[in-house]
Amino acid sequence: MTSTTKKFNTSDIITTTTDLYESIPITGSVVSGAYAEPDQANSNVKSYTHGMFQSVYDYPHLSSSANLLFDVTAGFSGDSTLEAAASASATAAVKTARTKKMNMYNQMSQLLVGYDTTGSHRSFDQDGNLSSGTKYNDVVFLAFSRVFTKDSIQKGSYTMKVGINSGYSTSTAYSDYLVIDDTGAATNHLVNSPAGEYGILKVTGEYTSGTLNTPSTSIESMAGLIYYDAGIVVLSKEIFNAYHSSTNTAGKIGSGSSSDCEFGSASGTANSVLQDGTIDDFATAFRNRLINISFNNTAELNSTIYHCRVSGNDFNYSTNPTYLDNSKIRVKENGTDAPVSYVTGVGLYSENNELLAVAKLSQPIKNSLDKDFTIKVRLDY
């Protein structure tokens, strides 16, 4: 009779990783329109007294069934011309809002971009290589809930549409819009971020009354960055500037003024609202220009498979007290008969012989000297 335990060989233990994906659609009507605006009854958007961001829920946020979709905020860096203008303002409210916007930009850049060799936090880089190239100094942040992003956002799956009609509306659907996505990021993404892998967001379609503008070959313009593991989108404010017209190249985004989108009920532009308004002002205007967002989340399923190999001479005895009768094995008719046992479960033990896990079989397996078998125990986590 052998021992009731057996050690695994190195080849008996295999670890695997499987990615599971789920499609997440977020419609603009949920973000603005289906429910009341912040500070009103039955609103699914929560604003805060600190005025640093807004939280968007799928149902009125006071409902017990409400789930957080994302937080939306905005900010600018110390190199922004808007920051300089806000700093020079004589209005106390503008100066207070300026500090909050800088704090949001600095917090996000520290988290997502990190620090340079001098200890200063970096600015968001347009092409993502963190060199001395063009920076995003005025941005919108979308921080998606872990309930929906799970372990990460799937690379190459993110798409959003934002309205760019020159007039601002809180009730009318936008017929002119940009399509922004991370096409190609599955094979062409970056990893030099303290927050994990990230990709480049581009304007891949500019539509007038639902029709793609021509020439379509000049559409791809930098629009922002997406941090897959952190579940955060950094969107350039410039997508709302230089509204398309007959004099503009299709897909071009820049800092034009005469054709900028209105950005809010006061008929301001994205520049003026980010410069002089509050973060709540900018977040509300952004939500009302958001048509939809879709992406796939990623849930990483890690598995360890233990191959419990049972030979004919293994585990041929049972510790069940009913296995014996008057110190004799019940299942043996004669003393010379081979021992017989039934395997009903597998226990996994530590090196100190501590029981860590138990796997139960759907039906017992007869164990005898004339056969070998293997039981696979899989632990998912």
C-alpha cells in the first residue's frame, strides 16, 4: 500500500492565461439627454462641490441599481496659452478654476506619463514617444469605471463620435461629427508609461450631415491618447476647434477661431470655456457633444492546471472508516485479492501538508492495479 499523498513533477503543473472580451456601448443619450442635468431631480450625472469632475452613471445616480460609467474632467498644463490667459485674469473665479484645471492635468500626467530625469512631470505627448515633440496642453479626461473596463480596454477596439456642428445644442442630434478611434493599436501601441500600455487616438472620419468629407486620405489627425490598463482617455481639446467648412481640409484639426464650435449655452468656444469657465462648464458642454462611445473590455483569466497522475499502485486504500470491518478491507473476498478503492475527490496540499483545495468528481473512479489514469484539476483566478 502506497502513501495517500503524491508529489507533483514540474511537468504536471501548467499555467495558462486567457483573455475574455465584452462589448461596451455607451450612447450619447445616456450621457446627456435621457435624464436631467446635474443638480436636478433624477439626474444620472453627479457634480461635486469641489468642482473637479463630473461622474456619469447609467441610471439616476441616487438609484441603487446605478453603475458608474466614467468620470469626465478637463485641464491644462503650465505651457498652455489658455493657462497664461487665465492666470492674468482679474476675476477671482477664473483664477480658482485655473488652479483646479492645472491640478487635474498635473495629477493625470504624473499618473499616466510620469517624470523626466529632472524630477518634473511630463506633458502628454502627441505621438506618445515622450520626446520634445508636440504636446497636448489642453485636454479632456475620461476615466472609465473598472466595472466596465475590467482588467483593461482591448487594443484597437475603442471608437467614439463627437458632434462638431458649429451651433451648440442640448436636445438636437449633431449631423456633423468626427469619428475618433485607435485603429491599428493592437499591433502598434506604446509601453513607456508607468500606467501600462497605451495607444494613439486619431480622427479617422469627418462627416457632414452623415456624409464622409473628401478627400478621405487626409483625415487621420492626432486626437489624443488612450491608456488601456488604466482605462483613461486623454482627448485633445483641439478636436472642437477649426470646425470643418468648404475652406478647410477634411479631417484637419487646429486652433482656428472663426469656425470653432460653440461650446456651451453661452455660445463660447472650447478655448474660451476651458480658459475662463469651470471644469463643470466644460464637462457639461463636452457631454452634450458626445454622440457615442464603444469599446471591448478585457478580463484576464489565469488558470493553473494540475495533472494528478494515478498509477495502479497509487491510492489503493481509503481512510473512510467504512472501508474496514473488524480490521479487514470490506471489498476483498480473499486475503490474496488485489486492493480496490474508488477515487471521489482530489486534495491539493502545501509542502507543509496543509490542505489548500479540494476538487470533487462528478462520479467515483474505480482504482485498481491494472489501470492508470490522470485527473486534471483546474484553478481559475
